[in-house]
Amino acid sequence: MYFDERRAHFLQDRLQRRLKACRLDTFYSYYRLLTSREGKAELSALLEILTVNETSFFRNKPQLDLFQKQILEETLHRKQDRRDWTLRLWSAGCSTGQEPYTMAMQVADALAYYYLRNPLPFEMPSPKPLIPPPWRVEILASDISYSALRTAQEGIYTEAQMEPVDYMFRLRYFDKLGDHYQIKKPVQELVHFDFHNLKTEFLPQRNDFIFCRNVMIYFDEAEQRRLIDKFYRCLNPGGYLFVGHAESLFGLTDRFRMIHVNNGTTYHKIEVEL
């Protein structure tokens, strides 16, 4: 995580909160604690308050419209032609789960409409499953915050958090629990939550789509370049990378082609010819 001069005040404020919680007087004594054998739990606590787990359902709608109406549709056609019935998506920096659950709902919707227009010679089971056979969908959602991952796994959201979710999506994909909403079990089962530090080399492979939105802002330029190279290796041929509205790959790599439609942007993996 990189903090330039503009964010130094934020870093100092968060560190002072942890000093107070640990009853320490100096930054150096806190540093000694963090680097000691007993410091792992405190390092985790520090990470919790340094990462701003800001997220929402259907965040950056123009980008999600591009994903569902154009990119996903083209990918389904391409995969069906090859008799490849798998879809693998990764939400890198999933926070409290709204992003991967949004992805799951969009994929389920897209497959339902795609099946209506492109019926397959397979008998539909009864009751009708969320993902029509023979399609198989796997969504991996990762984050560095354990508390965010716990919240995401529970899949329970307040009325305020549900504000971007329209009535039909609430009806199809949520159960009402008093003044809260819970993601329905078939949707939850599409998403697997796991702890990941993007600094590591051991990242999920063979993805058709990677969403890593508003995460690269935490890294310096060198680390951004390394991360983009990792994402390139983690994507299937013809895969797509989605980054945040204020983020760009411009000047960082020439291995992706930008696609921009109706204010929505994505990056298409360019295959290198040998």
C-alpha cells in the first residue's frame, strides 16, 4: 500500500488510532510491535482501518451495462461455439460482497435471456436452476480484510445498502428478513470468498473476467504495473479486465485494448503472436 503526501495525513490519523488502542506512546514502539512475533494480529487490525471498504451493488452502472449487454453476450456465443460451458470470474478486492453478488446476478440474468434466444438440446431440470445446464459458473471473490470477507459470506444487507437494487432483482435474488435482505442461497453458492493479498504471485488462474475496481489506487506505479502483468497471466485468452472509474491502464501496459461504450470501459486482453 502506497501513501503519497496527499494521503500522509490519513495514514498518520489511522496509525495514531492504533497507538491509542495499543496504549503505546511512539510510532517507533508501534513499529517494533508490528515487526515482532506477536505483531501479526495487530498488523491485521491496522490493515482493516487502512483499507476503505467502500462498495455498493451495481456500482458504476455504465460499466456493468457494457459487461452484461455486450461483453458477456459475446463471450457466451464464443464459448458455445467451442462447446466450452464454463464461466470463471474473479472479484479482486471484493470488500463486503456487493460486487461479486452483482456479478452473479448479472450472469444469471444474462444466461436466462441467452437460453431463451439460443435454446440448447438439453432438458431443463425442474425446478429450474439458477444457472441453466450445461453452463457452469464460478465466481471467486477475494480481499485482504477478514472482517469484510465475513460480512460478504453472510450476505445480509440493510435497506440503505439495497438502495441501488431494483424491485425485480430483489424479488429474484434476495429474501426479506425483517428490515434486512439476504442473498438467496443459489446465488451465494456461485460465489467463493477467500483471503488474497494481490502482492503474492499465487493468484487465481484461468479467469474469463477480472473485476479489480478502486484497488490500484492503493499502489504506486511500479506495483500497478506488476499487478496488471499478473492479471494478464491470470486471464484466459480473450479475457477482460474491469478497473475503477478513476483508474486507467494508459501508460502502464500495451497488453490490453481499451473498449469504451456509453461511458462504460473495459480492457480486452491482447494475445501475443509467437
